[in-house]
Amino acid sequence: MSTLETEMLEIGRRARAAAHALRLISSDERTAALRAIAARLHAQARAIVSANDVDVGAAERNGLGAAQIDRLRLNQERAVALAESVATIAAQRDPVGAIAEDWTRPNGLRIQRVRTPIGVIGMIFESRPNVAADAGALALRSGNAVILRGGSDSAATVAAIVAELRAALGEAGLPQDAIQIVPTQDRAAVGLMLTGLGGAIDVIIPRGGKSLVARVQSEARVPVFAHLEGICHTYVHAAADPAKARAIVVNAKMRRVSVCGATETLLIDDAIAAQLLPPIAAALREAGCQLRGDEAARAVMPMDAATEEDWRTEYLAPMLSIRVVAGIEQAMAHIARYGSQHTDAIVTEDAVAAARFLREVDSAIVLHNASTQFADGGEFGFGGEIGIATGRLHARGPVGAEQLTTFKYVIHGDGQIRP
């Protein structure tokens, strides 16, 4: 057995022991620990930003793209937001022990379905160092231990954040091994996590590029909460309010182009394209967005030609593909063919059209008259998120504390025996 394998198995063993301890710790104790984490993150915001400066500097020297650097960067405002996110999580209702269903059988047996922690979560992520704080806090809120493996580009920042998380756990009298970081950038460590570390890891959550998620889904020997790329659409229906359409599209694309909820393709009905596309396109260009359109879009506004590949591309950049469609049927067909089932929106004042879109578009998040940039656990009131799951089993959409629990059946009897 290699030294790395021995070390990783020990991390798994300690995580499993911490997860067992957390099951016996009260909600109030975990809440106190979360408040301690929030306080430490707030107090150490400048130190965390300084660590992040090291990572950002290395990223710039290595020629990382603007979107990757934006995902990596933590300025003072974003660092303080980490603490505020944890404080929000601390104030949330504790999902552990919540009774989801409660019924009594004719024989008098009372059956309850009760939420319980999953156990040990393996979190593999790239860039975004805020994931370390969100994952640690949400795991603690839901009574789970977590093993974090960040990317090499955010190593200094993640180490600084996790140091504060573990210090706060110690201050609160909770096991520090409830939050651990893989102390190496050796890719073999990821492979060992995907095997489950000898049964220690109960679920793997990848958050990063398409290649990372594909590897995890291909090699994992434990369940995976998949977070696929965000090829998100905003569809401007024929009955859209012009002012709403313009504001929503610009925000959905340009508020922050590097997030997975950014709109990558605009679909607009041919009945209103000549009227609404010019002001929308002008506002996008004024915000610094490059446009690529199909033939019908280019007939309305000069722009680069979109190719088949554009419809399948998550730009994560100030670039938008535009297609003119012949109504809601074609819009939904485009989303079904090219989308990643992440987040899609319709802009319309037609309640029937909106209801049909929300019912028939099979994405984790669907919106009516709102920006796709609301695809965020914090905006859902979750405090933070570990990621946005695009699969269909167990968790879908933003993965917050409640989604990091499973359940067991608790049965109360009074001497019943089965005939």
C-alpha cells in the first residue's frame, strides 16, 4: 500500500468517526459551531483575501482565462459574504430529526419518516474557493462530515478557509475531523476518493468543469450528486413585456458571466424579433457582450454567425448565442436538444404559455419572468449551496442542508406482533 493510500484511508477513517460523533451532537451545539465559523471567517477576511491574492497571482502568471480567474477571486466583499452565508446557514431550521411523514396503521403502529445525516461527503471541486466554506457549513448543518479536495489553482485560499473552519469546530468542542482537506494535489488522491476510501465516503459531489464531472461519473464507486455544465436559456415569448425582457436578458447574461446560471443562449419568437431584438442586442453590446446569431437573428441585427457548436457551448464569458424560433414548441425543442437540464427561463405575460413552459421543460430549475442568475442556493434561502445537481435521483437543483440528508423509518408500537 502506498504512502498516499495509507494517508487517504486514515482521512476516511477519521471522517467516519467524526460523522458518528456528529449524530450524537445536538442541533444547538452544531448551531453554535456554525456561528463560531461565521465569526472566524468574518474576523479573518483580510487574511483569506491575502491567501487568495497568492492563488490569483499564480493563475494570472499561468494564463488562466478571465472567467476562471473571476471564479477564483475573493475580494474583501466576497470574503465577508462567506461569513454572512455561514451565518444564514446557522439560522436555518435544522433538517436533522425533522419528521417528513407521520401516519398510523390500522394495527396501531405509528410510522414516521425522519431525516438523518447521509454520513461522509466527499467534495471534489475546482476554482471557486467559496465552495470550501459552503460545503463545510452545509455539511455541519446537516450533521455530516466532509472531505474537501480543491483544485491546485485555489490551494492557498482553500487551506486558509479550512483552517478557520477547523479552528471554530475546536472552539465549539466538536470534532475537527468533521471538516478535512486532502493535503495534496496529487491526482491519485481523487481516484482514491472515488473508490470510497474503504467504505468511508457515502456520496461524492463534483463541482467544476465538464472533464472533472465526467471523470467522477465514470470512475466513482459511490453515489454521485452530479453538477453538469450550465447551458442555460432565456426564451422571450411573443407575449413578453419589452422592458422586462430587456432587463432580464441583460442580467441573465451579464450580471456575472462566469457562474453556471448565466444564460448562454437567447431564444426569441419570430413574431416579436424585429421589435424586441434590436433594443435587447444594443443593451447587451453596451454591457460588453459579443453576439452570435442564426440567420434570422442576423437579418434583424448585424452580428457574428452562430454555428451548431454554439448551441452546445457554455461560454462562461461575455458571449451569447441567439436563435429566432417559431413559437414555444420550437423553443422547448431547442432546450431539450441542446440544454444541460440546469436552468431555463421564459419571459412572457401569457399565463398559459408560462405554465406550459414550466411544466414541460425538464430542467432542474425553471423560471418565469426572472433571471437565470437566480440559480443559486443563497437566492433560494439555503444560505449557500454545494452545487446545483442536474440529475434526477435524491437531489436536484441547489444542494443545501436538507438535500444532504437521507431518512430512516421510526416505528412506535405497543406490543404488536405480526400474524
